[in-house]
Amino acid sequence: MIKTLDITKGETEGLYKFLTAAVAPRPIAFVSTVDKNGNKNLSPFSFFNVFSVNPPILVFSPVRRMRNNTSKHTLDNIHQVKECVISLVSEEIAQQVSLASCDFDAEVNEFEKAGFTEVKSDLVIPSRIKESPINFECKVNEIITLGEQGGAGSLVLCEVLKMHINENVLDENNDIDPFKLNIVSRLGANWYGKTTKESLYEIAKPISRMGMGIDNLPENIRNSNILTGNELAILASAENIPSKNEFTVREEKNTEEKHILAKELLSQGKSEEAWQILI
Ligand SMILES: Cc1cc2nc3c(=O)[nH]c(=O)nc-3n(C[C@H](O)[C@H](O)[C@H](O)COP(=O)(O)O)c2cc1C
């Protein structure tokens, strides 16, 4: 059975809950802004991502409050001062970030409320956050209003002017190490995700190689009852069906046994060996 919500027929009950639980995990922008009087604001937004590299554009979306259709202070501030600092949220500061999301009055400085240290930005008025591993100083190029009702978002298009990376999250090649960065993500309800060794894995897909595709796999492999779509995709990421390697020891096996062995090899990351069993 499939549950459907037909928005065109007004079936929107629980929509917020379903959208935020379904489109997950999401990265979190911790956004520092100021109003025209210099009042500071700090708030998290998980309707957030990177959308362009040249120019470097980050977009986040403050949503009009459902209960009273008011706008978030962050958005009000950005209409007044078209700059912000977007900081990323590591596990070490996630509870403080959650605290900063309380509906404090506009004059309340969430740096103080949530215990963050301000660092003066180089190019924009809003401050950076010392405790965050990565800070982006941004100018706001455009605000796209998506509606007037409670729940309506406004896309804030931010152009990155300067990126600050704490060297503690870099590896020996000066690349960002996901485990050192220890970023958290937002899912539905009260759920957050961590970036642990157990939760991350790699999918090798060299850009230089064109996979043959599942449609080009031999029929008996493509229609296997044992190999899953994921496993077929690993095999089909090879450019061609490999030729038999004379040195591979092959015992007499029926198709089912071959597929079971290939499945085992694929689970160990041995795709070439799996192919040799299958051909
Ligand atoms: C992790 C997290 C992610 C959030 N993401 C959003 C979001 O994408 N959009 C939004 O409008 N509110 C989001 N919120 C709620 C806002 O942070 C909250 O409404 C905050 O009070 C807004 O502050 P402001 O009025 O000072 O701008 C999120 C809260 C948390 C804790």
C-alpha cells in the first residue's frame, strides 16, 4: 500500500512533518545576521544547500511561522543588511545551535544566549562563530519570496565572499576530513544525524569511466533472484564485460551458486573477482 497526499486536493495535513522527515538528512546553516541598528541574530536553518560553485552560491530558507504567519528575524535582518555569515554545525556544538533556535526576542543576542564566541568578519558586518569549523562570509544577492502564508519559505541566495576552514578538520592533503569535520544533519521530528565511521561509506565511480549500464548485463545476471539492484549496479559500473582471467580457479558451480559467491565478493568490495565468477 502507498500513502498519498494529493496537495492539489488540499490534502496537506501533516505536510510539514512528512516533507521534513522525507527530505533528509539535510545540512544545517547556522546563520549570523544583524539588523540596521546593529542587533545580532544567530539561527539555524536546515532548508539549506550549495547550488553553484562559480559564483559560489549557498541558499537557505527561513519559513514564515505556521502559528502566526510572522517572518523570522533572520529574514527581517537580511532585508535590512544584505549580508550574513553561514557557519556549519559539528556535533560538538549541536546542542548550542538547538538552543539558539528558540524564539528569542529580536534584540536578544544568541551568541550570548547559546554561549558562542564572536569573531569579527573580514568583509561583512555580521560576526563569524569561533566554535564552528567552517564559516562563510556572504553577501545576499537575492531573496525569492515563495508565498505569503504561514509555512511559506523565502530563498536567500548568498554569494560566498570568503571561506574560513579550521585547520583541525583538514587531513594531511589539506582536504576536509569528514570524520574530523564531524558535521551533523537534520532529519524529521527531533532526529539528527552524525558523521561516524559506521555511517559513511564510499562508492567508487571514476568520472573517467563510463559504466556499461544494467541493460547491458548478460540476461542471466540481470534477471538474478539473488543479486540486488545495488549489486547489479556495481557490476554494471564496469566499462565492458571483462574477459576471463585464465588464472582464476573455477570450481564447477550452477548459476545460483555463482550468484551467491559473487554477492559475497561484492559485499567485500571485490567487483573484479565477482565478475570472474560470473563469466
Ligand atoms: C536544526 C534546526 C534547523 C532549522 N531549520 C529551519 C529552516 O530551515 N527554516 C526555518 O524557517 N526554521 C528552521 N528552524 C527553526 C528556526 O531556527 C527558528 O524558527 C528560529 O527561532 C528562527 O530564529 P529567528 O527568528 O531569530 O531568525 C530550524 C531549527 C533547528 C534547530
